[in-house]
Amino acid sequence: MFKINVLELINQPVFLAPMEDVTDSIFRKICKNFGADMLYTEFVSSDGLIRNVNSSIKKLNITDEERPIGIQIYGHLIDAMVEAAKIAEEAKPELIDINFGCPVKKIVKRGAGSGMMNDVPKMVKMTQQIVKAVKLPVTVKTRLGYDDDNKNIVEIAERLQDVGIQAITIHGRTRSQMYKGVADWTLIGEVKNNPRMKIPIIGNGDIDSPEKAKLMFDTYGVDAIMIGRATVGRPWIFEEIKNYLNNNDLNFKLSLLQKVEIVKNHLVLSIQEKGEKIGILLMRRHFAHYFKNLPNFRETKIRLLTSLNYNEIISILDEIALKYID
């Protein structure tokens, strides 16, 4: 049984990673319906929360059908992060997650996200104060280190555990790597096998198939895995993985018609929540991935990614279902 404080999940759970402009409430619910065991909000700016910025406050909106869910916050000022954690706690998630992993330049150069890995004492102090300030479990998502010369995750994990975090997610790259190269899980395994570590270790990075998910569980002994980019355009990957982990079955397959219906539902929900124009614009990154493996798709893809009319997009989706029928 997987446990974070009083939160209990099935053995070998599979989590949806927090991704800006991707893991909104709509996408989270879709992933949940396909078997995601734990969801996270998009990461929320601590400055935005304490200044009551509408776009940040909206990210705290969670529903019971998304549970269990964590709210992930980021920032570079300790007092602001503590206050943001208290505000996030009022939304009643299952846990508060601290983002020490985002590699985006504009965040890192302010010392937030994985930029915090350049100042481990401050990282530890910030985490300790957040743990003291809230009643919910506090967890952390981070990377192997800032660069190849500073892969200090084993030390960081110990120190964060010592100040009270109740789980840690580790992405198998450094900040300098961004998302390039291959994720290195060997150090994630070292953290998991460190006898000092008593909290759950969640592995993240390059899991894009059921086989790879099983390999990471079996090889590195992690307590859970987290999937990010591979879910975009493929939210059913959770069901694929569960089918393999639980039944040793790789035959889970959706027809193109089923995929088109999933996309239509995603589009309708996006428009209902965001309005037609914004809802369609926010769907474009998903459109680009849902059908990425179809042959001779360029012209249809351009039409799909440039239309701002709901009925036209539905017609294009119907064309796809007919043209590329299984």
C-alpha cells in the first residue's frame, strides 16, 4: 500500500505530473477517468496567490471528482511561499507540493523552480517553514541537481526529509538538461535505496509506455511513478500502464473513432469552461498530439490548428474518423 500521511493509494500508483497550460481541471478529469491515481494542479505562483491575481487563484479550483489531488506552488521568497501554502491549504487539496524542479529560464533566473537547487540551504529552510505553517502533508518535486557537476539529489532528499516532507518526486534530469537527452534513473534508485530514506520516492522522466513503467518499478524500486509529456494527446496511457502492471496485458487499444470521441469531449468541456475562443485556443496543443502518428496528416492538422469555429472543428474531427478509420 502506498501512503503519504493518511492518504492511501493502491500499490505502484501512477501520477499525472503538473504541467503549465496542460493539466487544467478538464485534462485532469480526463486522465482520472483513464486511471490516474493522483493528480496535481498546474504550478501556481506564490506571488500571484498573495497578490490575489485571478489567474493564480483560479488554479486552486478543484472538485471532488479530481481527488486525490495536490496543489503545486512555486516561488523564490520564503515568506511568500509560506503564505501561498496557507492560501492553497484553504482549497482543501490532499497535499501541498513544492516545485523545485521547473527548468524554465524565466523562473530559474529568479531562483525559483530548479533554480533553488543552487541554494540548498534556502531550499531546506523554505521547505521547513512551509511544513510548519500548514497541517496538510508537504511534498517536493525536484531534479537530480542543477547541472552535471552538481548532482546532489541524494543529499537534498535526506535534508528535505529531515525537515518534514512526506514524499519526494525526482525527475531524472538536471536543470541544465531541461528536457533533452535521456532521463537518468540511477540516482533516483540511489535515493530509493538509501537506508536513511523512509518517505515514498516517486520517479519521473521519459515514461512513455507500459513496458517502461514496469521497468522503472522493477529496476529502481520506486514507490510510484509520475508521467508528464507522454500524457499529452494520450491520456489513456494510464489505463495502458495499469492493464500491463496488473494483468501483464499489452493489448489495450483504442480505435481511432474512440479517440475522436475523446477529443470531441475534451473540446466541449474546454469551451464550456473557458468560452469558445479561449477554449479552442487552449485545445491546440492537445490537437497537435492526439493525432500525431497519422500518415499524410499535415494539411488536416493545419486546418485543425487554425480554425476558431467549433462546428468547423467538429467537422474536421468527423473527417479524420472517416478518412483514417481503423
